Amino acid sequence: MARQKYIITFETYQNSKYIKSNCGDISFINNGGTSAFLNGFELLPGASISFTNNYDEIDVTNYQITFQSDTITNNSIQIIKKTYVL
């Protein structure tokens, strides 16, 4: 059986945004000083959450990222995605 190829990408956001996952695994890390919200789920400062899929599964969730503060200097969420390559 051939091994599945993938790439890892890192993204950082300070403003509210919609993220299309379209990946195998995804992690969110709140590096900011205020709460971040993922589809309404509160991610406290310093907290992280990850979603890992089984072999041959793809996460197609559209994540809405919003922040408790409008001051972008306090907002920072890092996203790490594992995306499969054909």
C-alpha cells in the first residue's frame, strides 16, 4: 500500500474570519490575551483544541473564528492543518 502524502500549514489570524478546513487534522491555539470563539465554542487564552480524523476521512467543517476583543493586538489564533496531497 502506498503512503498518503500530506503537507502541514501554519496560519495566524488576529481578525474574525471564516476558515474552510478541507483537511485531515486541524488544531487551533489561542496565543492571544482574549478569548477566541470557534463556531461559538470559547477557547480561552493559552488553550488549544485539535480534531484528528481517521485514515481516508476529510474534515470539511467551515469554522467561524471571532474574538472577545475588537483590539487586534490582543487577538491571536494559530491554526495548524494537515492537508492531504494527491
